Amino acid sequence: MKRLIFTITICLATSFVFAQSTPADSTQNATDTTTHKKHVKVKLGFGDDVTQVNINNDEPDTAYHAHKAPGFSFGVTFSRIDLGFATLIDNGSFTLSDKNKFLSYRQWKTSNFGFDVLQFGYRFNSAFKIYVSGGFDWTHIRLRNDITIQRNAPVLTYVQDSIHFSKNRFSSTYLRIPLSFYYRSHEDDRGNYFRLVAGPEIGILLNGRVKQISEENGKQKFNDDYHFAKLRKGVFVRMGYGIMGLYAKYYFNDMFENSPDQKGLRNFSFGLTFGF
């Protein structure tokens, strides 16, 4: 996580090379001794559709309400922030089979979190655009049982522990690359509108992790791929009004590979999304 925060910071700092400055009102009398703040508009990329930040601008921000012209755009972003629950589906059932009972989890503490940091797209008109983006996605499974998933095992394997874990979390981290088809309605009187975004998504495994906390051993972290699918494929949908909405994601391939007992075990996530 620390490396991720550092990477985002570097990306945002680098993006300032795209800054565009707008001087103060040129109609001001040149002899006016009053100090005027300089209006600065920072574009985090190129194209009319990229994220913009206005500094020292007293005028209302109309970035979200402009009817933008067709064209390409590419830039840094911090958007499509998903915060929700992750659910395991075992061969079409929400109940885990006997072979997967060791993965029994606490539903309200099993979460999905993700966001995008880069995007490239084309806008056709003010209502419709398509874009491909890149970001990060985490799934945290909060295990109920006092077990330890084993590293470097030929298949997904666990051992039963004799100590109690106050936290036993089994996680995966993916680089996510969604292709989004975006539609927005006309604005209402307050400048808000309904949005619908859907499309396919692929994920590339970055890391698997077991994090445990116990009185006997304190906090421990173990990293491995844990047979998580190296490449996952799925679909997503986001819909909402204003900056907040709902999302759902489903992955067609199994969560784990080269582990026959987990065949048919898949991941479904849903929750709130922000800034999409």
C-alpha cells in the first residue's frame, strides 16, 4: 500500500507539466495597484475530456457541465473509486461446498476496493464516450477459521492452527483494465445527471497475501500468488446520479487456477462507487 501511495503521488506530481495558466482579467487598469490572484487551470493530461483543477478561480466550476466536443483524451485521474463487498460463488451457489468450507468468511468484513489512475478515451458527443483505463483492485476475504493458507503449495492448501487469530485476512491485488462504455443523460436544473457505465474488464494479478493477527505471534504477513488466477476476466456496471452511484462486478473465470477442488469458485463484488 505504501508503494501504491508513492506511485500515485509521483503520477500526480508529473501531471503538473500539463498545467495551463490563465492570467488575471486583462481589462484591469494597468496602473491599478491592487494585487490580483493569478487564475491557474491544471489539466491532468491532454484533450478536452481530462480531469481539470482550478486554482484561485472565483467563478463556478463548470468542468462537469460543459458540452464537450468530440475528440480523444488521455490523462491522470483518480476516479471510479469502488468500495463494497466481495462474495464467493461456488458453482452458482452462495453456499460453499464441503471442499471449500475452509474458506468460510465473514460477509460484512469481506470487501472489495479499487480505483483508476489513468485513462484514454474518445468522446462522440456530450452524452456518449468510450475509454480504457488502468487502476488497482483489492479483494479482502476475512476468514472465520483459524487456518493458514500455505505458500508454494502445489494446490491451494491450508493447515489448521492451534492459536486464535483476531484477524485472518486472505487477499488478492490486481491491476485492473476496464473498457468502459459511458452514457449520461441531460442535466437537470441543478447541473446533475444520470450516468450508466458498463463493459468488460481484465485483471492481472500483482500479489496475494495472508495477514494474521494473534496474541501469540502478533501481526504477520505472508506473500505468495496462492494460486489466484493470473488473468481474470469479467464484466462490470456502474450507475448513479451526481458523483455517487452503485457498482457490480462479476468474473467469469475461477478465482484460483491449478487447484482442482476450487473449480467453479468465482468472485462477485458490489457496493458504492464515487467519481465516475
